Amino acid sequence: MKIIILGAGQVGGTLATTLSSEANDITVVDRNESFLRELRDRTDIGVVHGHASHPDVLLRAGIRDADLLIAVTSEDEINMVACQIAHSLFHTPTKIARIRAKEYVNYPGLFRNEAMPVDVIISPEQIVSDHISRLVEQPGTLQVLDFAQGKVQLVAVRAYYGGPLVGQELRYLKKHMPKVDTRVAAIYRRNRAIMPHGSTVIEADDEVFFIAARNDIRAVMSELRRLERPYKRITIAGGGNIGLNLAKKLELKYAVKVIEYDRKRAEYLSSQLERAIILQGSASDRELLVEENIEDTDIFLAVTNSDEANIMSSMLAKRLGARKVLTLIANSAYVDLVQGGEIDIAISPQLATIGSLLTHVRRGDIVNVHSLRRGAAEAIEVIAHGDNKTSKVVGKTLEDIDLPESASIGAIVRETREDPDDEESKIQHEVLIAHDDIVVQSGDHLIVFVVDKRFTRDIEQLFQVGFGFF
């Protein structure tokens, strides 16, 4: 696939690095020559120096025969104009734009071919806010991923000493929870992936990825670790777009405080939020944190646009008694260095965003992609099409599907009608946790976990439909 990426910043650079390892033809455009030079030195991609929305620059990047344009510069207007030019002058099939301003996103009818031809809108701030809010809703998790509109979740937790299943084989999971259906998709032990089998023994400190219906998540977690009490008091350091989005999501269910350094921004936050308390000051101010009883905070969320400020305020909050700290870190190289010590959870915003972009790059009818383990693994939601003659999966039991060794199917979401004989009756979604004897039907959504993303292309080919289907 020929892909042009506009913007060599954190999101664009990470995306280029990810896609360049998958036999795609990648060209990155940016006005910053040092960004481009750094990218070219470590990846096999083309680079073009210039203004991302200028037609002559797009031509130099190869827009005439590009399959996909991804505009992720820091300026909404440049991203939108680039998509307009790609559509009007060069008929580029698919155009994705990063749009941050809600004034654009919320305006009805703006993003369509007759107006502003953007096929897919990406808001990294919204994606990161959603990612963090899911972690808040499930205390004790390292990662929470939604599939099938939230009906199924893939959750990562660290197994603790004393968990009922720790030290036992996975086959006993069903005996421990006879009324709950779940499947362990992967285990990471000392940063090495283990594909789970019935005889696999869970050890303390393992990072366990399991999949279950949303309502069963807490029950499964209780088998792996002591359940943490739900959060009540939340402190958010940073009132930018992410901090504001988070506060809006959380303030109706939790007691929320937002610390914002800039006075004008703090005043704006006060006008936008209903219940959250806005504090003007530095999140690294020890006196402020002590005065605001940081020791009573259940989780401290550091989401400013400075890695250093986030790391320092998180460490200070933890030492002053905050129960848990979550830190946003743009430099992904820092994530592994800081997570697990005084910082409980470190999140890379660009890696959280990459999955949304990959959904539109992957071949086959893929509706959801989540990038995991700093981009090394992926969780994919893919729809099966065809019949037993045209498909390699439809009509087969799960044990007969020829999956790569590093992949496993965690669950199936199947659409059924309330009355099978009435096509107008209400559609229901049935969650089937993967077992060997389940037969895949056309239209099923399969949740596939790929430990090594180098095998993602094999998954794409597995779900492609033969020509006889058409």
C-alpha cells in the first residue's frame, strides 16, 4: 500500500516507523528537516521537505498514485486543506485527518465529500482520554480495550501473590468460576510472550491479557489479584484538551480536582466543567498538593504536555501518599523506564492513537485494531465473510483454523435477531468466548490477539474472501 503521512511529529513518526516494517511504501512530509532526517536515518521511508498542504509538495510525495493520505500535522487547517486538495485534484481514495478543535468536529455535515472531504477523523486527545477513563473505571488494570462497541473487553493485569489462580494451571480457571466464561489471550513473563495452554501455570508478576464480556471483567480479575476498591477521588494534573476531556467524563461519577498552571486556562476550565474543582498552580508544588490532601487521592492523573512535568509531579504525588499515579509520557522510550516503580501506569499517547489509524490500513474487513506492548503486539477485531468454499474461516471450528503460532482467537461476537424468522426484529449481540468446537459463521466478529505483529499480514490473508464470493 502506498501511504503518504503529513507530519513527522510524535504520531506521524511513530506511525511511519510502524508501517515501514510491514512492506508498505511510506513517504513522510514535514517542514522540519531535523524530524525528517531522524526518521530517514532509522527507517526505510521516503521523505519530502515542504508545506504539507501545498499541491506541488504533495505531488513530490507521490500523491497521484497514493492509496491513503494520513494528515497528522499539529494544525487542523493544514490537515483539512491537504485532504481537500488530495480529493479534488488527485482523487486519493482514503483520507484521514487529525482534527483537534471540537468546533470543527461537532459541526453537522462538515466532513463529507461535498464539503470537507475527510473520510476518517482522528482525535488523539479524545482517544487518550477514552483510554485513561477505561483504566479509571477498572481499578487495578494496566490496559483496557473495547471491542464490539464495548460488549467485549481485553484487559491486562499483573498477577499478584495470593491470587486464587496464581501458581495453578489455566485449565482450573473454569472450575474457579463456573458461571463466568473467559479466555487468557497471552501472558508476558519478564517481557517475554507466552502463548497460553491449559497446562500453563500463572506466576506472580505475570502480565496477563484476558478477554471476557464487559460485566465479567471484575470477576476474572479477582482470580489473578486482590481487587482494588473503586476510585472515588481523582486529581488531574493539566487542564489541556486531554485534562478537560477527562474531567468532563469523570466529574459526574467521581470527586475530581484539576490542577492547571495557566490562570486564563483555569478560568476557562471553570466555565466548562460542572462539578470539578479547579486549582490554579503547579502540580509539582509540594505545598499545594499537601494543602489539597493529596494523600486522600485514589488516582493522580498527570496529563500535561511536558513529560518531565508529568513524571516529577507523579513521583511527588506518590511520595506524598496518592494511592496510584498514572502518567502520560510522549517519549515512548521513557515508558518502560518509569512504569512499575513509583509510577504505576505510564501511557504513550502516540501508541494509544496508532491503533485507530491502523484500523484503516489493515486489509480485510477489520473494524478495530489496538497496538499493544509498545507496538510489538496487536489485538484485532475482524469480520468473517463468505462461505465454506470462499473463506478460510467460515464453516470451520476454531481448532481447525490455520492460525499463525503467535496468534489466538479470544472471542466471537455474533449478531442474532430476537425472532430469527422476522428480519425486522431487533438485532442482538451474543458474546461467545472462544472454545475449540465453536463454528465460525459469516458476519461473526472475531477478536484476534497477535503476540508478534509481524504475523498480522497472515491474519489479513486468512480472512480475505476468495473471488468466488463476488
